[in-house]
Amino acid sequence: MRDFFSPAMRKWLGLAVAVIVADHLTKFWVSSALDYQQAIPVLPFFSLVLVHNTGAAFSFLADAGGWQRWFFIAVGIVATVVIMRLLKRHAEDGRMAVALALVLGGALGNVIDRVVLGHVIDFLYFHYRSFAWPAFNVADSAITIGAALLVWDSLHRKPGTR
């Protein structure tokens, strides 16, 4: 347990907490500024829109009847445990640790929404003509960036350095 509070781990856990705080501050702001499904155009291809996602990415299982809330909470908790163990193992490897901390913070940000609200608040909406990307949030962005860094790390790591 002491290893979880080493200086290196505190730094990465601090990054994960910063992601959670940024995620929830932006969700609070959007929830207090917009009505449900209200969209505010910011740029010709970007709007802020308040939506509630009961599913996973791309609203996968959003209409599943309610059981998915508990399923995604459980997946988030399992992911947190796995990521914490990986983070402990790779705390001295900056690139890997940043990636894991971003995924951890994003996962927990969305798990908190599911536990407290029963859905995830999404609000970043990119669109162009008939193309529209499903709305997402800061936590989703952190998970995506973290996952991309993990892929980058795996592709650019020298053989035998793991």
C-alpha cells in the first residue's frame, strides 16, 4: 500500500484527480448554463449541447433498460483496479504513466457520473454538414488521449524494455 503513495505515484494520481476535477467542473458549468438538449453553436463545426448518455461510447447500450448503468460502473471499477496496478508498476516511466493517469481520471470521471446521476453528461459536439460525431466530454477526451499514448508507447518502445 505504501507504494501507492510514493512521490511518483502521487504525481500520476494528482494528474488523474486533475482530469476528474476538470471533467466535473465543465459538466457542472454546462449543466447549469444549458437546458437538456439545448445546443449553442460556437464554431461552424462545433457546438456545446447538453445530453445525458446512459450507454457507453457512441451511446452503445443506451436503451438497454437500466442494467447497463451497473454494468458500466462495474467495468469502470475493474478498470480502475487494473490501471492502478499498472500505474504502480510503471510509475517511473513517464510516457506510460501519463497515459495510464489520463485513462484513470477519465474512467473515474464517468463512473462518478453514473453512480451519482445514473448517466454521463456529454456536451462537446463536433459536426459538419450531414456528419456528426456523438457528443462527448472531458473524461472521454482524457481516455482517448491516454489510449492513443498507450498505442504510441507500444509502437515506439524499444524491444526488450518492458
